[in-house]
Amino acid sequence: MKTIISAEQKGKTCPPRRIPLSEKMTASKLQNAYDEIDDQYEKKVWFDQHILGVARLTQKLLSKATGKILDVACGTGLNIPLFPAGSDITAVDLSPNMLEVARANATKHGLNVNLTVMDAEHLEFSDGSFDTVVSTLSTCTFPDPVKALREIKRVCRPNGLILLLEHGHSNLPWLADFQDRNEYKHFQEHAGCRWNQDPLDLVQSAGIKILRSKRNILGMFHSIEAIPAA
């Protein structure tokens, strides 16, 4: 019999789980999963990006980034062309294959970006290294999202800005029920994505102070502006 992750085991930041503990993601599993889909990733997210409007939401949010910028879990580099012109950008991801696509995207747009393989839960930067830290559609796949968010908080300077675009449990009951019923299937088909977490709860659990947040697109996507100090 498969052991299921319960609400009690995960804490209030996650709804009841239907994902077997045996399939819980680790950093190495996540790296392998994304290394395998590097050439398919942008096709997989095309509908969300361009039909649902995630690309538009991302562009609006990232226009607020200033100074020295860190993009955590940058994937294939979809965020890179959206930062203000002349930005000093560092981008990290766990998957070397995804970073190679990101490197090609940066070159295509004539951008100079420091790209490095790195685990979001163990960021290899000193405290307060960046003016703005960004991550989009990532907490759903981090094995320990609160730990990763605490790292994001740590490397952002005390009066810096944290910008997050995350999806989670919809506030529409019919859609939230659909997400719950299909949680395990979605997890399997989308490289460990847990699409029914509560991003705001995760951010607050990491000790990050939310300045502004807005639900978008059927109540599933959260645009979050925050600062490190809780």
C-alpha cells in the first residue's frame, strides 16, 4: 500500500495530499525531470503563457525589478527579456539542460546574463547580495518551498524587493475541487508540480512580508510583491 502525505505531515501551508511519499521530489529527481524536458518545456507552458495570459502578468511584475537582479529557478530563461533594459542579471536553475536553453535565449536577445547551475534551497550567494530577487512558477516544484523562499529572503538586501508569480489553489470552489482531484495526475505529468498549494501561506511561512498580492486568471495565479523583513 502506498503511503500518502497527509495534511498533518505537511503542515498548514499545504492542503491534504494525494501524492505518494515514495514519489516525493528530491533535488536530484527534479534536476533529472527538467533535464529531460528542456526542449519541450516552452511548448508545455505555451497555453498558460499566451492564452491564459501568464506572460503578460510576468512582464508587468518584472518591470518593477531594479538594480542587481537574481532570477531563481529561471528555467529556459523566459523571464530574461522581460527585465528592464540594462539590468544586471544573474539567473540560476537546478537543470543544466534548461540553462543551456536559457543561455541561447539570452544570446538571441543580445543580453549578458550570468547563468549558473544552483539549487534554490542552497543559494551560493552571500546575505543581501541582490537588490531584487525574482522567481516565477517555481514554489510548486521546490521539494521544500519554504526553505527555498527563506534562501530568497536571505540573499535579498534588507530593503530590497522580492517578486513572485506563483500558481496555487484557486478561490473558485469548482476549480479548487478539480485541482485536488487531479493533484497526483498533474504532479506526474508536470515534473512534480503541486498546483494546489497556497503561495501566500508559503511566503508568509518563510518570514517574508507581503506588500501587495493579487489573484489572477481564475484565482489560480498570484502576483506577489514582498520584502525580506517579516
